Amino acid sequence: MDKTVVIVTHDLDLAYEFSNRCILLNNGEVVFDGRSKEVLKDEAFLKDNNLDLPLMFRKV
């Protein structure tokens, strides 16, 4: 059974783990629409859009 579930979250670790597609907004505008696994590892892109790298990818 194919289902679509829409989750709105600021938890980027959750988004990385449980989503295939990610739509990111910055100031109400779509800045990314695509594969979660691509964008949520892109530290420069996230920083440009006032987002932090998910905890799982941060260097300790």
C-alpha cells in the first residue's frame, strides 16, 4: 500500500532518518526540493540557509 506522510519538523536528524524527500524553506521560500540524503549532509548549503548540520554528522 503506497502512502504519503507529510511531517513538518525542525529536527534534521529525524528528517534524515525517516524521509526520502525534503522541502526546505527559508523566509517562506522554497530553497530545496529533493532527496533528503543529499541536502542534509551539505554543511555549506545548510549554513547558507541558517540551518545546522544534523547532530549525527557533526564532528565532536
